[in-house]
Amino acid sequence: MTVAVFFLTAAVFRPEPVSDFLYYWMVAGAPDLYHKGGVVGWLFAPVKAADIAPYWGAAALNTFVAILAIFAVLPAGGKRNSSIGLVSWIGAAVTVLAILVAAPASALVATDLMACGTFIVGMRLLLRAGGLPPRRLAVLAAVMALGLSASLRPIYAPVMIVCGAALMAIQCDIRVPDLPADRWTGRLRAAGFGALLVCCALLASNLLERGLLSHSRTNEYAPGVVRAVVSIGHDIGDGKDTCGQWSESRARFGLERRSEPLIPYILERQREVGWLHLPALYACKVSRLISFRDWFGSWLQGSRNYSQDRILADSMGVDVSLVDEAARQSHVFRSDAAQQAYTERARLVSRVSAWIGGILQGLVLLYLLASTVALARERSIAFGLYALGVSLLPAVALIVLHGVFFEVQARYAFPIWVLPPVFMALIRRVSNSASSAAAAAGPAAPDVV
């Protein structure tokens, strides 16, 4: 299904890369222009070298990562009863709808789906690396997957540390349930091991970033990326619908202040908003972030009428003609009639995507609730609530980071809704595996006096 939906989107729309997506396509053929995006240039370099259209390359890469992520969360064998069967059916529905709402991004030269997918794969490998006994190959694979995710979307870095430690701790509780005296020691050791592996992944990602910047002629512009999104993130706008919304003037302000230390720059932006107004800003941004229903559909419309050639050129310190030439080379010619049909299809997809997104949000909440109840019945109420808390950690972390520091876009809300059911599915997978192992071992032999 993933292959069909993603490639059908590419075939029907053939979206052109714009804004950051155009930059990623440019750096695939010109690594000396690198200043953000991690390994995205490497991933698309063979596509560009083979003269394959960007939308076909994006569809292939996104499909591959999405399939890996789906296999990572497939349920393991274990106990079977009506409640677990119902949870599995809800989980399957969540997976199908997540594929459908992600489809509009499948043909975009973007990092969103690949970063989220490798994050999921990395968390699954992390659990496998922390199994009994630990698996060295899984350790290496987990470090590579999480490092790749952090390279593509650096905002995942702090989320990985917290979530990796929490997942390893709850896995320890599941696998070693009968040693209450050593439980906290085991939790701390498992959490420390998970955090250590994540830190190794982040170190590898950082070293890779430094290597990419060292071979770039635009590396001096890299600090402006974070300062631009911080500047946008502290724009209260109308206090309702435009807080934290992208603004060229705010982005330019951050780019021009790229040489300033980051922490003083953030504090200055907070003082600019006013300490008394910061809670209102944060509340507004969080409200916008969780209210999005169409996470990617609008970008299909934008690929035909949304352009930032001038600021994109300024962010790299190159002449705008270089950006214009890249846009011209990736342009998809359409007649006026074809363009009108494209626009109508894109609007329809955006509306349908918003409708599906609303259903998905409801099913995500239902899945989390049903899984919590199932785990509570299988183990204990405390464990069910514990699993729910761990599952919500990635969403809470991303909401805090975007709500407090960075800008708000619809596409940034996608992992906020997708990652909690993924984490719950991973926890259920470990729980089912432990139940299967216990059932295979059989009851303990009685003591003979």
C-alpha cells in the first residue's frame, strides 16, 4: 500500500522543489553550498546524478524508509485475547491513515518523513540492542539509524535522549519483573545504557555535520538557521492564528544576527516579547501546533505558487541567479489547463488530508487508551499508566521545543501525533515477546523438601 500511494502521488502531482526543498535538491549536486540538512544531500546525490526527477527520487527514498518503520512496529507474537485483538485492529487503522496523510509529502525533497522513519527504526533497534543478551550488531545499527535521524532533523536530538532512556527503562521492567529490590537499579542501568547509545549516535551526527561544513563555502551561514527559526518562534503575531508563523522579515533578522551567541540571542528574543507575554505566546503556539489536521497537503499547492528564491540565496550567501537556475532546471512544464487541474487536485487532497488527519487523531487517542487498558489488565494499572506516559514523551518533548523556542508549521505536527502510538506499539511488542518467552518456559518447578 505504501509503495502504491507514495508513487501514485509522485505520478499525479510531480511537485517541484521549493524553499528549503529546493535547497536540498541544490546541495545534492553542489555539496559546497551545504549549511543545513545533514545527509540529505548525500541521499539525493545519486538521484540527481542519474538525472532522475526529484519527485521520483523523493518517492523512492520516502517509501523505503516508511516500509522499514512499518516493519519496526509490527506486533510480535504473544498472548491473544479479544482486547489485544481489538488493539491490533485499531493500530492497523492508525498505520493505514498515517500512510495516507503522509502521502502528500512522499514526493517532496524534504527530510520530514525520512527523519521520522529513521527515528522509529532507531528506537526499535535500541530496544533490540538492550535485549538479553545485548546484540552488538543491533547496537551499531541503532547508532547509525538515530544518527541519521538527528542529522536530517536536529530537533530530534534532545527527544532521542529522553525517549531512549525511558524505553530502555520500561523494557527492563518488563523483562525483569520479579526483582523489586533491584528494580530501580535495573531501570537506571537500562536508562543509562539507552542514553549512552543515543549520545554515541548524536556524537556521530555532530562529527558528520562538522565534516560537511568543513567542505562548504557557505558554512558561515549555518548558525543563521537556528537563529532564524528562534526569531520566528518568538513572533506573537495576532496572538491567535499567526503566532510563530513563518515571516520573511523575522527570518532575515535571524540570518543577519548569525554571529551572535545562541543563548543570549534567545534571551533577547524573550525579553523582546516581554516576560509577562511569554505564557500567552507559548499557549498560542501549542494550540496551533496540535490543531493542525492537514500536515503536508498544503505543500502540494505551494509547490506551484510558493517561492523564496531571494531569501534562499541570501541564506547561503550566493547570487539569486544560482537559485533561479536550480528552480528552472527542476521546473515541470504544464499548460494552463493542466495547471488549473493541478491546483484543483491539490486543494482536494488538502481537504481530504485534513479530514483523514482528524480521524487519525481520534484513532490515535483511542489506540493509546485501549493499549493502556490492555496492558493494565495483563500486568497492572500502574504499568499501563507507566507505558502511556512513556508513549507520550516524544509528543510532549516536541511540543515543548516548538512551543518555547521554534517556529510552528503544520508539517512539524505530524510526528507529534504519529510517535505516541509508535512508542506504545514498541512497548506492546516487548510485552508480548516477554509473555511468549514466559509461556514457552512453562511454570517454575516446585521446591522439593
